[in-house]
Amino acid sequence: GAVVSQHPSRVICKSGTSVKIECRSLDFQATTMFWYRQFPKKSLMLMATSNEGSKATYEQGVEKDKFLINHASLTLSTLTVTSAHPEDSSFYICSARTRQADSGNTIYFGEGSWLTVV
Amino acid sequence: AQSVTQLGSHVSVSEGALVLLRCNYSSSVPPYLFWYVQYPNQGLQLLLKYTSAATLVKGINDFEAEFKKSETSFHLTKPSAHMSDAAEYFCALGAGGTSYGKLTFGQGTILTVHP
């Protein structure tokens, strides 16, 4: 079946540095991907919608200059956490939607990426 | 505005007992509803989804959910719990059209299964 892969699965970075997380759809083209953040023992909150070839749409309260999203191809979206701080430590999950905005299509989630900022 | 409420952050059942996880939603447009399971330190696996077809939806691993518009509910059930069902379960609400896939999640319910 369709698979969405995230890389890295775990990353530790120093405060003040930037870190990039990749989300790839392995066997289908995804014009739209979504990035979620999950705090420990909390639910998932949508951060932004990533559209291939255009700017991402951010949810209210999400800093677009801090969480840079790029969707340069139909199979890859990246989330870059810039100038990371310990409060950015979290589990980040992406999901991908196939080309058609059709209820018959399934939304596939990646395995998630743990970010720890020290 | 859309919202999802999962009643009970923790549910504990005995192996072989009925599993019932509750989900209520609020949506101003016809909803698409999903149940996902998350095992520790892993991503989300889709159990089932409602997309305006049959109101009783069957999913994987004998899970099913019934969409009740009058009650704005989409509760998840399984007739007989297995130890392997212990995980966290999320109910999610989405819209159609170009917003399809943009999900609002409930708070999650941790299911514990006792031997």
C-alpha cells in the first residue's frame, strides 16, 4: 500500500541551530501534505498545509518564519525548524493526500519525527 | 468551527471484553470522520473512516464505528479486546473538497487491556 516516510525519525540539535525534517510519499504523488505537531501526551495539532509548487498555508498561531515548509516536488515536503529552542522539542508528523481531493482517497501518515533541542 | 471531543482520556478493559471509545464532533459542514491508532513512539495507523456512505463503518482488526448525525457521534467499538489493542486512539474530523485531509483531532484515548 501507499507509504509516507519521514526522515529523520529522531534528531537532537543544539539550541539556536536549524533542523530539517523530510516527508516523502514513496509510491504516489501528493500535491498536498500536512504537518502536525504532537506535544508529549497531547493530541495532534495541525501546523500547516503544504501545497506543491506554492506557499504553505499556516494555521493561526504558527510562526511561518520559524517553521519553514517547502513542497518542491510531488513526493517531498520539508519542514525546517529554524533557530530551534527547547520548547520546539516535540513529535512532528506529516500526512499526504493523493492528487484528487476525493473522499475515496486515503490520507497517509508518516511515522513521525522526534525532535529534541538541547 | 470544527471540533472533536473524545470522552475519557483513559479506558481500561479486560481481554475479551467489549471496547467502546467515544467520540463526538461539531461541524458546520458534512463531516468526514476517522479513527486512528497510535502505538508508542510511532505514527498513526488508520482504523476506519466515514465519508458519507454507510453509517456503520467497518475497519481493520474487527473495529467498527457508527456515524449518528442526530447525536453528532462516531463511537468506536470492538467486540472482543486483545492485548495487542493497547494503544492510544484518536478520533479525527475533516472536511471535503480542497480541504480534504486537513484534520482536527480529538484529545486521544489511551486503551489499556488487562489479561
